[in-house]
Amino acid sequence: MKRITSLIAMALAAAVSAFGQRTETSLDEGWFIRPITANKNPEPTPVTLPHTWNAEYLPDGTYNREMMVYTRKLEVTPAMAGKRLFLYFEGVNSVCDVFVNKRTVGGHKGGYTAFCIEITDAVRQGGNELEVWVSNAYRTDVLPISGDFNIYGGIHRPCHLIVTGADCISPLFHASPGVFIRQNKVNDAAADITVETVLSIKDKEGLTLHTVISDASGKEVASASAKADGESVKQPFNIQDPILWNGRENPYLYTVTVQLMRDGRVLDEVVQQTGFRYFRVDADKGFFLNGKPLDLHGFCRHEDFDGRGSALLPEDYDTDFDLIMESGATMMRLAHYPHAEPVYRHSDEKGIILWTEIPMCGPGGYDYTGYLGNDGFRENAIQDTYELVYQKFNHPSVCFWGIFNEILVSDGTRFVEYDNPIPFISEINDLYHKIDPSRLTTFATCVDENYYLGISDLIAWNKYFGWYGNEPNGIGPFMDQAKADAKGQPVGISEYGAGASIHHHWLPGESRPEPRGRFHGEERQALVHESNLEAIQSRPYLWSKIIWVFSDFHSSIRKEGDRDGFNDKGLVTYDRKTRKDAFFLYKANWTTDPMVYITSRRYTDRTQAVTDIKVYSNMDEVTLFLNGKKVGKVKPDNLKRAIWKGVSLQPGENTVTAEGRSRKTKKTDTCTWTLNQ
Ligand code: GCB
């Protein structure tokens, strides 16, 4: 019965889209998974992609990092005779071999970029067997070789079958769309662009390429035809008075349709969305989008969701983006690897600026053996760079290419000659610029020394003042010094934050939670963010101000906070159901839609009668009521905090109400605390 259902589902998933002779069919349904070792549960389990076998921890708190085998039937219909067939995997973590009818057809190293394999000669009419051996075991030749997050094993992103005619726009070129919209020069008056199309053709006779650019209403704004007789075709366009892609204010998108034609017949078609924009970073004034300053603040984000691991569903991306938009963020750093396609698409559509990076991730090297001594590591990083850039090339949201996160030196503390990472980092930086001269390069470092200055266009620091460190001066003076040392290179903040459990509560004056300890009071996280935000807000030279991290995530190396195996520095919980207090600090500071929020609201059972009450609000003034009686009216301060000191709760239940007012608008928030004495 199960088999029949999955066959029906496979049939339904077929013919998802058809452009010219190209069809793209989802292969997400109808898979089975089994361990490679037959003695362990040899019975295959049916699964649907995206899938990981590590969504939950094992009972002992570890997760399986062995090889698993995915199998699926692939039906080749008579209509596919004479066509070219390609398997397109959006992401298989982290190493795989792909077989068709027991024959190797290809494989891939690296779990966060797509790859495409032509299987035309490996299939036969009728039923075929697809098999993918996937391993997420530790390796020194596949990025990342280190990191504070879990490496989810599986075909954790969707998979498609692409069928084209003999001549097509290449799906094979670094598994990219094969169409690259290069923004040579964009300003308010014109967008000077080149549409470059990579072809995979068997017979170039009579081929032409017809490209149409249309605006958001579907109206054609430019078109051109060119002879398609080489491996790639470049078509220049000059679009007058373009409507610019302008971040959250106006994320305006154009559509570029490229058709490969012969004798008036469309052989293949690729459709891409893009937005035209220009940007720069000033060492003193920060980021400018389309000539105007835009404050870049937001979150680092991991691809990790309760019950799913990294195999997110479309609705999970909707949930995340609703929260990101609600917070008022203008940017995101996609940590610490390329994210799935919906993240880039949502960012394009909603106007979020992206920093996206290859998984070259510290700290240290593999068990601190260094980086470049590992055979294959360099090649894998270069491959990742090509794949990331070409696969995400047309997304207007992407403004920054990230080279690495926290690469320390061989022993984790010292900078030693035999594994000096700088030449390699420079090599990746140059490669980014060679493939895509239109964007800026950056990285996230945690070292205080100046080893890395001047290598990339921009630089940013991961700094945890108030959480890991006891530094008396905080992030402000640290960044002032970094700016002075950087001699004109723009400096930013790539991470700052603190851990928090929504089940742990902390009062000012209590001792500071241990970062590696079990008690991670929610209120303390908010306080750390307040002090960082204050320092950051008064330093307009910071080109990026990025919080670690959007949501809590799995990290098997951690045993702290309220659960093992989690990093709890999220501003929202792992299940996205709770926005922690600190989330509302940012919402109050980053948004203008009237809001009022009583902090410490989850601290419902109390033993101290006298307490401070803190409200985050972006409104003109806030009035506090306790059990219906007015406590007082306060104007929120520079961090949008309204604080009432020494309020006395009554024994038993207390109703706390905050009423925000801005001219005629009124907003209220209420919570209940019980005083047990
Ligand atoms: C960092 C790392 C990030 C960690 C974070 C933390 O600097 O870049 O991967 O998860 O700190 O929580 O300690």
C-alpha cells in the first residue's frame, strides 16, 4: 500500500514545470533509506526529501555520522527517448556517490552546495534504480573540518530530474542556472548589465539565444538575440531609469528569460529573477545602498529547525522570515556555509542584504592539525567558492562573499609559519573577485591581533563581550582600536551575543551566569545585548552589526544551559515558538510600528516582593499598571527601555500591564506573576 501511495506521489510530482523542451521534475518523493551496514536494521525506511537521519539526537546524546544508502526508482518514459537527463541535487551532506543501475555516475564533496550529474547514457527505458551513498563522517578534505554545529547527514535539500533536448543551457556549469546577470555599472539613471549564458550543445548549427528582460508587472523592458555558437554567449543591455532593488524599502525584481532557439523553435529556456542595485562601504560611514546610507543590522542564522535538523520545509523558511521581518533586521549572515535556495529567494523578495560564506570554518583545523596540510582541503574550498558564487550569482540580496569564520592558527592560539593561512585566504579572496568583481569580500575573525588586515575588502569580528569575556571596556573601545589599526579598511561586527534559556531567570545583582554552566538566565542575555547595542549604535562606522544568533541550534559539543547538545544564544527558541526578551529589545530599536513588551514575563513564580520592571517599547511614553493601579509614566530611553525601579508585588497573583502611547496610538501588553512568600 505504502509503495502504491509513493508511486502515485511520484507521478503527481512529475512534470512540475516545462520550459521549451526542458522539464524539471521533483524527485523528492519515493526514497528509501538504510544503513550501509546490513546488520543494523537492514529493512529500508521510506523517506521524503529533504531528509536527514540526524534530526533528533540518539538516546546517548550523540548523532550518527556513518554512511547511509538512499534508493529510489526512476522511471524513464518513452517521451524521454533522445533527450538528455540530469540529476540535480540541491544539497547532500556531506559526501556522496551516486549510482544508476549499480553504475557510478558521479558524486560530490560538500553538503551545502548543489551539484548536477548527467545520466543520459546510464539510464534505460522503463524502471531504473537510483542509489545515493551518503556519509557525514569526519574528513579532513571536506569543508567544514570544524565548527560549533552539527553536520546533518542526508539528502537534506530537494532533488530534481532535469530533462532537456540535445542542445541546452548548461545545468552542469557548477550546478548553476547557466545564466549570469552581471551588473557592470548600475546607478539611478541606468543599469549596464551583461547576461552571460553557458551552453551545452551538440550541434551549433542555426542556434540563437533570445533574451528578454521584463519588469515586475511582466512588461518587457529590453530584449536581444544573438548567435549561439560558442560555449558561452554574452549579451549586453542598458536599462534606462531602472527601478532599483532597494532593500526592505523596495525589493524590486526584474525577470530575465533566456531562450535557446533554432528555426524559431524554443529548445530550452531558463528564467531568473534579479534586482539592480549598487552599493559600497565607507570606512567611516558604513554601508550605502543605491547611494544612501543603510544601517546593516541583523542576525547570523543556521539552517536548523526543531524536528527537522537542516532538512527544512518551505513553511519553516516562511516562519523564519516572518520573524526576521518582524524584528526589523536589514541583513543576515548565513553561517557558516551556503544556505538552501529559499533563504536567498526570500531575501531577494523581502529586501534582506546577505553575507554568504563557504564552510571554511574554525576554530583551529581538524584536531588542530592545521589546514593546508590536509590533502584535498584546498581543492574543496576552491570548489565551494566556484559553486557558491555561480549558484547564487543572480540574487540581488547577496552583497558580501564570506571567506572564512574564525580560522585560528595551528595550535589554536599561535600564528605559526608552517601553516600560515594567509596565502590561502588571499587566494580565495582573489578567486571571489575573479569570478564576481561586483561584490565585496569579507570574513569573521575572532583574533585580537592584526594578522588578517588588508586581505579582503572588509573585515569583521566575532566578539562576545559580557558573555565569554570579562573585558572591562566592552565592544565599543575594541572596535575603535580595530578601526584605528585597520587604516581605512572598513570594520564590522560579525557576531556578538549570549546564551539564554526561557526556563531560567536572573535578576540584576545576581552573579553572572557561567557561559559553560547550566544556568543561562534569559534576562542576562537581554542585558548583554543592551550593553553591546548601546556601544554599537553610537558607532556609525561599523559596516555590519550582526547578532549571534537568530535561533537556538543543535551543537553536540555543548553541555550547558537547560539541555545538552544545544547552543542557546538564539533570540528565538529552537522551535521558533518563543521570542526571547532580547528579541524585543531589537524589535523596539529596529522598527517603528508601535509595540510594547514587558520583559521577564516568563519569570512567573517569584519569591522577591520588590523588583524592577522593564518594558521595551518604541512608543513615545509607557505607563505601567500593577494590579490595575498606576505605577508611573516613563519615556523610553536611548535603548527603548522604560524601567520602573523597586516596584512591590503583592502576595499571590499580580497583573502587570504596560500601556504605550504615541500620539493617538495606544498599545498594551500584560503578564501575570505570582509572588510566593
Ligand atoms: C563563534 C563562532 C560560532 C559559535 C559562537 C558561540 O564565534 O563563530 O560558530 O557558535 O561563537 O556561540 O560561541
